Amino acid sequence: MAETYDLIVHGGEVVNHAGRGMADVGVRGGKIVAIGDLSQASAGERFDATGLTVLPGVIDTQVHFREPGLEWKEDLETGSRGAVLGGVVAVFEMPNTEPTTTDADALADKLARAKGRMHCDHAFYVGGTHENAAFLGELERLPGCCGVKVFMGASTGTLLVQDDEGVEQVLRHVNRRATFHSEDEYRLADRRGLARTGDWTSHPEVRDAQAAVQSTERLLRIARKLGKRIHVLHVTTADEVEILARHKDVATVEMTPQHLTLEGPEAYERLKGFAQMNPPIRDAHHRAGLWRGLAAGVTDVIGSDHAPHTREEKARPYPASPSGMPGVQTLVPVMLTHVAEGRLTLERFVDLTSAGANRIFNLADKGRLARGYDADLTIVDLKARRTITHAAQANRAGWTPFDGMEAKGWPLATIVRGRVVMREDEVIAEGTGEPVRFGETLAG
């Protein structure tokens, strides 16, 4: 008697831990239960992936969806709509909202807001502060929490732990891997006077490479002293790549598509405030250093740092313009373009966008296209040539720094736990996202 599945994705090239090859994927109860030739099996639903490539579901481990308090920039519904349109099955959302996500009630509020509204699976960071450091060991174990996030340098929002004593107190109380925005606030404060009004090319001078390097060196020293694991977000300097390569036992590394793709000063001259983010887009030397680190395996994960602001806010003359740009919807096409142009392999793309998150955050059932895991699939057309446009963006701000870029590769379907959520640029299963599960929080 032929096997029966809820869904069979057939005819595509599967890329996973076993390599690349033609295979069908059988789904039952939201889980992957078979990979191979399923031509004789029956299914309640079939997805024809002929000519397409079937990847493990892409996970974006750094997004700012701005809810609550800043919904005119973005909210959980619009942010997750952009995610699934971009082939992303799950996101980890940041705590610098209003109010900040720094206690159990605020985390519960975000989970309640997400229920029935978010289209992808999701987890939320708890912000680490001087005030809540003693409670972080309990907060990080709450269901739906992906870990603790600390800002060592001021960015959008009020969360800041700039001193070594504060960072040490946070790390003493956490047991999971803690995540850091690593820029030295003391150096940033000293250099704010270097900002030239209306000149965005001065942004990487104000927030210079040394501010990032000093902070990361301090962070590594504390982490090693305490024997704690850290995750350094949006690394931007060639210097940090070399430093972090010597500390892989305690530190994992994120890079963003923006820092790998855009380059100063050209990006600032062309995009002005729309190129402004923290840490900054840097020059060719640092961008080349990031690619060397990615090729050498120093980089563990790609995150978009999706952080929208309105066009009106971005049009303010520097330094009054806010830092941050959208990215969750463009992560896949931008990085697939780098694959097409030979800067990384498709297998390395998979490692950076699914397996890396699985390793770093101890995901319970995501991050692998393998039997027993959630049936999360990102189905792409590697031959597609599509232009990224402002008009196609789901984010409330309605823009992208990659407007006009020809993408070489495009997400055609997003499948989350066996449900086809997006197909051919249309969200067809709304509000079905659920909290991501982690090894450390299963008991919760």
C-alpha cells in the first residue's frame, strides 16, 4: 500500500546536509517524514517544484518589527508579511520597542500580539539592562524567548549597557548564548562632534572601526573571563573578523547582506540617509575583510537587521536622520545574487541561513531539511532575474536600499511547518505563525 502524506514537494533539487540532489519531500503533521523518490506515494496536497531548488527554511535571526510603540515604522503583521514574501520562515525580533522587552510581561505581550497576526514563526529577545541583570537567567528560559540582547553602544531606542561591570553582570546571570550590539559607547560619545550636518559620509567617521574593535575586544575579554558564550551581531570591520577568528570557542558571528553588498562612500552619496545604519556601512577595505571572514568560516549566520524608518524620518539632514533600514524581504534575493556571482556557494548560503541558527541558538526542531524536523522550506528559482523595487516591499516604510538592483535568484514559495504560506509573491495563509521552540526552553 502506497504511503500517504499531507504534502509532497516533488520534482525539485533539494539542498541539505547530504548535499544537492533531486528528491521529493514528504510532510505529515507539519514535520518532514520522508526525503527521496515519492512518485508512487499519495498526498493531500502536491507542490510541483520542477526546475526549482528546495532549501531548508531561511531563518532571519535579527529583525526589528517596532511593535509595540513604533507601529508607524513597522508592526508584527507587516514585518512578518515581508518575511514570508522573502522566503523567510522564522524571525527573531529585537527588544528595543516602546516599552522595551525587558521583563516577562513585555515578552508575553509580544507573544500575544503575534498570535493570529504573524505569518511566520517567531521568537523574541529580552533586552539586558543594569536593572534586570539578576533576573535574566529566569527570563531567558521563558517559552518564545530566543535569548538576551545587549546594546553596548547606543542605537535606536533606550537600551544601553556601556560599562564592563554592567556587561559582566549580564553575562554572570545568563546561561544561554547572549547576543550583543558591539560598539564602544564611550568612543561614540567622544566622536559625535565629528558629524557633519547633512553629510552622511561622516557617519562611519563618527562610528568608526575602532569603536567596534574596542567594544568587541572588551566583550571577548569578559566572556572568556566568565566562560560564557556570546553572539556578536552585524560585524562590520576587517579587524574584528581577525580578532573573532581567534575566539570561536566562545564567540559566534553574524553579518548582514547590507554590509556585504553596500560600500561607502558610494552608498552614502547615492542613498544619503537611506544608507545609514548602526554599525555603519564601511569602505571597500572592510567589506573585503567581511567576505574573507565569510569564506574562511568565521561567519556563522546571516541576519538582516531589518529596522525600518519612514522616508520622512530618513530625509532629515544627518545626524538628525535615524539609523536602520529594511532587509528581511530582500535577504534571500540579495544573498542568492552573491551565490550567482560566485562569492559563496549555495551550500554555504544554506549553512548561513538555517543550519547556523540551529547551532547557535539550539533550535529544537528547525534549521535542517531532515526527517523529524519542522517542514520549513524556502523554494527558490535560481534562474530568475527580478528587479528589487520599493513598490514590492511589504514594510510600512515602503522602501529598500536595494531598489533597482537586479536579483539573480528569487523565492517563489515559503512553507512553514508544512503549510504553504507564500506562493509566487502572494501570502496565501495568513496569521499562522507560532513561537519557535528552543532546547533550553522545552521544559517551559
